[in-house]
Amino acid sequence: MFQASEIKRLVGQGLACDFVEIQGDDGVHFTGIVVSAAFEGKPRVRQHQLVYATLGALMGNEIHALQLTTYTPAQWSGARQELGL
């Protein structure tokens, strides 16, 4: 079983992030929010690929699924209020 806190640490270590939140309690399926300036000008698929790259071989092995919502800092400023974070 893998811990959400470890995914959060790895993403934060591999990608300059303004905010990272990862949740999941079964050890293999996770959801997350990642906010990074690195996402500017990139389509959502490429944003997700940047996050997955920080996890390397863990994706598809120890981490069966990671459902992501990604934001640029500008997008996050509005979404954050809507989500109550």
C-alpha cells in the first residue's frame, strides 16, 4: 500500500508547485489537486504528464490510479474560493 503523503512529497520534489493535495485511503487509488506555473500554456494532458513524470515507475505499479485536477496559479486563485480551500 502506498501513502498519499508520499505522492504529495514526490510531486512537490519533482515539480515546482504552489499547492499540492493528494487524497486516497485504499493505498492504490488517489485523487489530487496540483497547482504549478509549469502548467502555463500547456494543454491539460501535458499538465498531467508533468505530474505523472514526477512519480516515474510508481504509476501503474504501486499507484494504480491518480485522478488529477491541475491549475495554473491564475486559475487556482478563482477555483480555490469555489472549493473552499
